[in-house]
Amino acid sequence: MQERQSRCCIRNSGWIKGHRIYDRYWQFTFIFKANSFYRFWDRLRFICSVDEISDNADIDETESGIQGICKKNTCTKQSEKQIMRKIIFVTGNAHKIKEAGDILSLRGITVEQNNCGYPELQEDDLEKIAAYGAEWAANRLGSEVIVDDSGLFIRALGGFPGPYSAYVFDTLGNERILKLMKGETDRKAVFRCVIGYCRPGEKARLFTGEVDGEISLVGMGEAGFGYDPIFVVDGRTFGEMRDDEKNKLSHRSRALLKLAKWLNERRLCSPEKISH
């Protein structure tokens, strides 16, 4: 009986020792793997957080996969740059180019100026003028294009200068417009913009934007261009606003944002994917 008990004790003690060794083995393995994982993770975060990684960067790493992940990160940054879509803006107005570039560049679109010009219809409808100009320019250049036709519509003057705003500004200027408005109590006006977008051989798609305002008593501000110094919105003229302030509420900004939304909703990476 005593011999059996001693054998059981020996067996139990052996089992306990074996169990303890087994537990320590797994504890050691877990700690080792955890430490290795955290060392790997810290190294990975350090490498991938470096913004200066380039295609020619030499990264000497022993952990497999790190270099591949970082190269993938670099390629992703390059592909994001390549996603920027370029559209030709047919206009001779450098101010419009700057405004369009500032607005659209934040939405993945760059604009390139082309001053080839296009025949302007003698119409009172901005939409017809923009559509014709966009289709004509797209077929002439063999590329997708946008055109801009804008106008200032003054209620007291029966909507004048309207679609003839560019010509009237060049011939009369703001001072004479203010003289025409002398004594008028109704100084309400609307700035309208129609952006025409077109690809060769297709019908133009139009995007409109407008903003309500008033004609000031005198010109104020030196920023902007055209009628900006005499068009008042929220107590200030466009001529008194910074570019970023004007671009948040201008008629052109609203039309361009509609264009950008339409393009980006279709996730356009190439003109061939466009569908009307």
C-alpha cells in the first residue's frame, strides 16, 4: 500500500512538473511572439510614417512584407496623384482660370487654359450660348472641354446687361453702370453662370449657378474682376472679399461644384468611362 502511494506521488509529481513545464513553454512562446509582433508593428509604423519614402529609397529590412507594404503605400500616393483629371477650359479670361483651378483642384480636377475662342450665338439665353460654345470647342480641339458663359442681370434695368455682360463691361465699365442705376431704389441683381461641358461628337451637358445680390452705390474693393466691385452679397462686394471667401458663394463656384460632383459621382478616371 505504501509502495502504491509512493508510486502515485511520483506519478503525480511528474505530471505536475510536466504540466508546469508545458505551461511555461506556452507562456514563453506567447511572450516571445507578442514581443516579436510589437517590435514588427513598431518598425512597420515607423517606416510607413516616413513621408519622404520614394521609389529609389533603399530600405534594408529583415522582416518580410514590410518593404512590400511600404512600396504599396508609395504606389497608392502616386496613384492618387494620377487620379487628378485634366479638363481644357476654353476662355481668354485668366481670372476665370484661376477661380476654376482653385475650386476644382480640391476635388481632383485640374484645368488647362485654351484660348482658341468659339463663336458666340446672339442669344438672350446663357444656356444656349454655353452649349453651342462647348460643342464647337470640343469638336475643334478633339478633347473634352468646359466653357463659361456668365451674366449680371439687374432687375431695375430689365435684366441688362445679362448675356451681353462681357461686352458691356468692356465698353461701359462699372462707373457707367452705376450712373444708369442712379436714383434707383430697387438695386436687386443676380449673377448667373452656366458651365458647358462637352466631349467631341456629343451633346453638351450644362451646370448652372447663381447668387442673389445688389448693386452698390459706389465701387468698393480691388479684388476680383469685372463687376465684382459693384455686386454686393451679405453686406460686402465680391471686390472686398478674399478669393477663398468669394469661391464659397459665387455663381461660378456653384456651377463648377455641380460639374465636379457629376464627374466624381461616376468615379471618372478616364474620359472613356463617361455616360450621359
